[in-house]
Amino acid sequence: MKKRFMSASALIIGSMLFLSACGNNSGDTAPVAGDKTAKPEEKPTELTVAFPIFGAVPKDLSLVQDSINQITQKKINATVKLTPISFGNWDQQINLMLSSSEKLDLMFVGGNNYSSYVSKGQIVALSKLLEQHGQGIAKAMDPAYLNAAKISGSIYAIPTVRDFAAYNGLTMRKDLVDKYQIDVSKIRTLDDVEATLKTIKEKEPNVTPLIPGNIGRTMLDSYRTFDMLGDSLGVLPNFDNNLKVVNLYETEEYAQFVKKMRNWYTSGLILKDAATNKTSQFDLIKSNRGFAYFSNMKPGFEQQETKSSGVPVVTASLLQPVSTTTNVTGVMWGIPINSKTPEKAMDFLNLMYSDKDIVNLFDWGVEGKHYVKSDNVIDYPQGVDAKTSGYSLNMGYMFGNQFLSYVFKGDDPKIWEKMDQFNKSALKSKALGFTFDANPVKAEYAAVTNVVTQYKLPLETGGVDPEKILPEFISKLKSAGIDKIIAEKQKQLDEWAKKSK
């Protein structure tokens, strides 16, 4: 079953201060600002709403759609046609719909494709629509996070309300932490982590102390002291650096990190095939092959990971919560240029951020059939579970305002209050809101990306000697054109900073 709180990574995908009034905007209250009560003679507008899903289309999707339409027809005189698309086919199918002018009124927008949609003119600027039809969105979101989606001074997509930040830390098996009386509160630095890993290496020789945080992830992917500025091809050290972009791979910090990973690897603290590993961290933990992994964390993370592996875990925080553009723009919604009724599309999008009933229909399905509720906590009805339910998307992070979502039994009943405070407490990168457009250097970008693909995993998991390989990596990056990419990124960042003042 999918993670209930995820950040997308995962996408994802997720940090994105919100909600002075989220609890008052339920479907059984007076209509929120922006509601358009229908006149009897008006014909409802049908809106096509497209989004990716990770599994099969739920068999009860039409029931959920009908229930949403009972609300929307009354409030904004519109109905929706929900159009789920397999995640693996999403890019290809959505680009086909956009290029063929197929009917499409509202669509999921991922951060990786955002600037491309804008540069191609495939989604519309939303500032005026927000002002006229998006009062519920404005109430739900801190302006700093809403404005993080601006490109060239305009907002083209609305981030969903969820975790807008992340903090890096170490996730560990609780049974071994308890067994060897490891004081988690004292694990605060990489040296502390090393001492803990050595304890496991000594006491549990058949368990690998440190494993990758996921398939294809390196140790640095979940231990960042810099703003990636989208892709790590030119970064912002300490999330500030007076907005001066540097080559990550030439920094002393990078050299020291990969040297430490090499030392850990040669000491037997890191999974031997970490660079080529194809087994998830959950399966490695479940099969007693691994003890710990670096993670991008948020409130509720321990419960989330415990459910995913079936093995209780505890976490140690290593770096403070930080919000970057990538955190915020990973999951958004936009109005395609195809839409003939963008005002009505914005009316519906506004309800996704302000109407509790609509949010929970998306998140959990129909009450009584797919879940039962006690206060704000829900559970499966008697005789129903995740496998037999007709609606188990578990993608609450995707549908508007997750802070209006009910909490599933077993999860922290105060998770959304804690997430709200988490977002408010996070350090905001000085470049929050900047989105890099790689089109001016697309040839160099492709070449440099190929080089990074070749060297990044083995270097950042300790599999190769950085004394020999890092200089070779840097040389090939320069030959491929990384300096040109960094110069272009610096130019765009400087222009962005001027417009942001």
C-alpha cells in the first residue's frame, strides 16, 4: 500500500503555513469565497481532470466522481471527469493530450516538467484567476510557498498543501537500537553516525550497517547542506552563499563527504553493491540485511517507514528542516491551454483547497463504503481492508489541501498540526522560488547529465576511490560543459533575484 503521507519523491517528490481557517471550510458549511451558485437554467460545465496513479485504476472511481459532482454541481455548477493515467505513461500521454488540443481542464504538474510546460505555452498564467476565483487557495497557503511557483513573475501552477520542507537524518531499526542501548538523541553528526554503524558492525556481523535510502539513491541524496537549485548542476551552499552558484563536485565539502563514504565502505559499514543495488531499503530491512539508511524526513516519518517495511524504526535528526523550490513545486496543479473554461477550472481547483468533503473524497473515497469516521480519525469499514477496498489511492499529498484530510487510524491524530508547524519552522532557502530553465544550454546539459550518471552513484556510496576518481569526474564534467551551465544558472538566478526584490 502506498505511503499515506509521502512526499512524493517521490518523488518525489516533498516542503512546501497555511490554514488559519482550514478546519472551517468543510463541505457542510456556508459556501467558501469563490463558490458560484448555479442558476436553474445554466447547464453544468464538465471539467476533465488528469492526474497520475501508481497502480490500477480503483474500481469505485466512478462512485467517488459522482459524489464529488454532487458537491460541485451545487457549488460551482460544474462536474468533473476524473482521468487517471498510469505514472509510467504520464509524460507521454499528457504531452500527446496537450499537443493534440484534446479536452483537458486541470492537470497535475510535477516540478521536473514545470518550466518546460511554461516555456512551451502549455499551461496558463494563473495570477488573475487566483485573484478572482482562488480565495480558498489564498487562505490555505503562505504567500512564500505560493510565490515559490512563480516563473518570470507569474504563477502557472499551484503547489498542493503538504510538507513543504524536509530534514535529513538517519532511519534505524528499533530492535537493534534497543538491544544495544543506542542513545538516538546523541546522534547529531556524521561522526556520531559512524560510531553507531561501527557498533552494529561489531555486534551484528551479518547485518550491513548502512544501506541506500532507496534504489538508485546515494548517501548524499539524503544529506544535503546545499540547495540543489533543481538538479545539483550548480548549487547554493548553505542555502544562501549570497546567491553565488558553485560547482558542487569541485567543493571541499563534496571531496570530504565522498572520502568519508569511501572510508565507511572499505570498513564494511556500507552495502557492498550499493551503487548497483536493486533492492528497496524496506526489503533490505525486512530481510535482516540492513540496519540504517539516510532519509529526507518530516513529521510522521517513523510511522510511514514502519508501515512500509513492517519493521519498527526510529530516526535521528542530523540537519535542520529546510524548504527549497524543489520541495514546494514537486506536486502542483495547473490549467492547460486546452481548457475552454479556465475560470470554471479555477473554481474547482479552489474547492480542492477549501472544501473538506471534496478533499476527503479524493483522499479516502466515500464515507461508509470505503471508510468509517470517528471525529477526524478514519478506518476501514468492517470486512474491508486495503486489498478489498474499491478505492485505495492513498495519494493525499496530490489532491489540493492535505491538511483538510482525515487521519487514518494508527497515524498521529495531530499530524497536520505538526506538519503546519514544521513548514513554519523550516529555514527557507535564499533561492526559494527560483526555477532553472536549461533550454539555453540543453546540449551541455545532456552531456553533463550523462557524466554525472556515470560517476555519481559509485562516488557517493563509497564504491570507488575518490583520490583517483574525483579528479577524473571533475575533468569530464568540465569537458562536457558544466561551467557553461553554471554561468547560465547564475545569470538566471541574478535576474530572478532582481525581479524578486
